[in-house]
Amino acid sequence: MEPAPPSLELDLDNLKALKILGKGAMGTVFLIHNSTATSTTTTATTLALKVVDKTSVHAKLDAVRRARWEIQVLSSLSHPFLPSILGTYESPQFLAWALPYCPGGDLNVLRYHQNDRVFSPCVIRFYIAEILCALDHLHSMGIAYRDLKPENVLIQHSGHVTLTDFDLSRKLNPKTVTNNNSNNKTVDPNLPSHDRNLPESSRKHRRNFSRWIPLSSETSHQIQHKMNGLNLKKAKSARVSPVSRRKTSFSNGERSNSFVGTEEYVSPEVVRGDGHEFAVDWWALGILMYEMMYGTTPFKGKNRKETFKNVLTKSPEFVGKRSELTDLIEKLLAKNPTKRLGYSRGAVEIKEHGFFRGVNWEMLLEVMRPPFIPARDDGNVELSSEKYSNGGVDIKEYFQRLKTPQSLHPSPLMSPSPNRFNKKNVSLTEF
Ligand SMILES: Nc1ncnc2c1ncn2[C@@H]1O[C@H](COP(=O)(O)OP(=O)(O)OP(=O)(O)O)[C@@H](O)[C@H]1O
């Protein structure tokens, strides 16, 4: 990956946060007002600034490594449905990077604004077509996203989507890139000799994903115990509980074992520890479509163990008339990744499905009109409000406060979710 140099000069001493956009396990995302002055003009832009405090307890676990990886991935992206990094900042205490601000919130928030909290098939087609293109682009770069869920799909000013949160993404070894033709498979000469004679699937298993959760032999208590010891990503919403396990041993500078994802979105092969490829993203796409259609994910159980059991054994239930939409979801939720739509030929195979009939893939941006457009003046309203007339709050002070006991109290920066959408575009229900 060739990182493109970010152009924006960031200096945390001179930046004021208008509010917190979100908090994750790794860092805090602030809304920033940035002005750049030339001799004749001053241009003001709103940015999302993700800041990781390298000295915090969380950061010490794994966050700095993840943050650097995220910056590396972001720096290599250039696609209308993926974010471009605008600038980075590093000091002994902080690592920060700026992205274009997405005023429309995420797909989960948007779904909660809908009547019945579900999207119509047309709206699903619009968003999934864009997400599919974004995933296609990532896969073409050899990157598996591995964290697709509504909370990570943000709505840009224009109403088009952008994916966020790349810290769980992973560069796949090209030979693990989907390739059905076993004759074409190459054997890595760097592999230990005992692995060279194994079938490809077993080698991947041994190298990357040793079995982690044998559901049949473990109690949920044992599983929970293991989870507690892992570097869990903190929940962003009630449902968001990504699981991340990376072995502490390294081989060739790479971590050699991983179990990642959000439990309701985790694919059977990841639960089994069988090794996984890009098809995990197609599985997650199927879960996302199901949730957009029914307002719930298909395999959610009473607890993590039951969810994983459902992922492995249960067929998704489709209420109502079957359609191209349900057919596509079913094909994406094939338990066997090699039978899953998208496994053999990637995104092309999915684009060819009847659900997308009539979609002009080359002209997606021009032809398809976004169903919901965030209110145009969202950022300006925030900027001009009295609360921020003193220029916002100091980010460094914010992190300092986090380290003191009163940080348990809600931050003054944490404002309730705004009504992000024009009334004419969205039917507003309380959420
Ligand atoms: N460009 C953006 N525009 C608007 N809001 C954003 C933007 N980027 C992130 N956010 C908000 O900040 C939240 C946290 O961002 P992000 O998921 O990147 O952080 P994280 O620390 O990696 O979280 P996680 O624990 O899931 O890894 C997002 O859910 C979203 O609400």
C-alpha cells in the first residue's frame, strides 16, 4: 500500500472541538472546525478528528498499533464511498487523524428514524449497492474489511455512504485471495515444510486462525472468561460488541491469529476458527441487508454462545413473501463460505443478482439519487450556536479530564444526537 501524503497540517494545540461525534474502544472522534487562511481568503471546514491518547490504559493494550494500521489503510484509499484521510498529527501523547465530516450519522441511526425501523427494498438497494462497491474496492486492494455493520456505515453530506473504522481490517496474503482453481494455487516457499504438504485450507487454518471456540465443549461461562481476557472493542451501542483476539506471538512481523468482528455479524468460518477470506465481508453484507429489512439480525441469541450456535446451525427466517431481496440475503448467508455468493468471482457475482437489476454500476454516483440527504446547514448551526462561540473546547483538556475521577460525569462536549435529516426526507420517530 502506497500511502498518499495527507495535505492538512494539524496541530492539536490550535484545534478546538465543537463536540464529540463518537467514542470507540480506540479513540474519540471530535467534530472540528478548521480554518485555513491565505492572503485573500479564509476557508472554514468541518472535520472529524479521531484522537487516540497513547498514554491511556486502553491505548497501551493494542490501540496504538491498530491506530497506525488504520491510518495506513486510510492513506491508501481513494474511492467515493470510502474516506480519504485529510491530515495526521502525532505527539508523545497523541495520535490523531482527520477525515471528512459525515453529518448524516450512521445507518443504524437512520434506520431508527424510519417508520417501523426498517428500510424499503429500494432504499436497501441504494445503500447496499454503494457498500458493495466500497467492499469491492477494498478487496481489489487485498483488504478484507471485517467490521461491516450499520454503525460503521456513515452518511456523507451528499447522502452517499462512506465506510468508517478500519482498525479491524486486514491485508490478506494474495494467495489467500479467493481462487477457486486449485491448480493455480502457489505454495509459499517460506512456509514451514510440514505446512507445505497440507491442503491450502488447512495451512491457512494453522497459520492464521487456530481454533478458538469449540462451542460443543465450552460453557458460556468459559467463553465469557476468554472474552474478558481479550482485547475487546468497547461497545458503541447496545448491540455493538466486536470481538477481537490476536495472538501475542508474531511470525514474519504479522500477528498470526485473529478472531474479529461484531458477534451478530461474525461468519460461521470465523466462529469455527476455520480461517477466513474476503467472503466474511459478503456474509456480513447479508446480515446487514437482513437487519435493514427486518430491523433485527437473523442469528441473535440470548447470549454470545447462543448467537454463535445460531450462526453455525440456524437458517435465516424470512417472514412474508419471498423476493429477489430475500433470495440475495439467503445466498450471502450460505454457511459454507465456498458456496457463498461472492466467493468465486467477488463483488461481480453479487452485482449480477436480480435484486440489482437496472443498477448502473458505472454511473452509481450520477444516476442514483440518495434517499436521504442530511440537513445542509448542520455543521453551520453547530458552529454558530452560542455554546461554541468561544471556539469550542480544548481536546487535550478533555483527555486530561478523562484521567480524573470526575470524568465519570458526562462530558459537556457530549451533545445529544441532532436531528440529522431534513424532515421532508425522513419520517422522524423518537430513538
Ligand atoms: N467522519 C465522521 N463523521 C461523523 N462521525 C464520525 C466520523 N467518523 C467517526 N464518527 C463517529 O465516531 C464513532 C466512532 O468512530 P470509529 O468507529 O471510527 O471509532 P473507533 O474508536 O474505531 O470505534 P470502535 O471501538 O468501533 O473501533 C462512529 O461510530 C461515528 O459515530
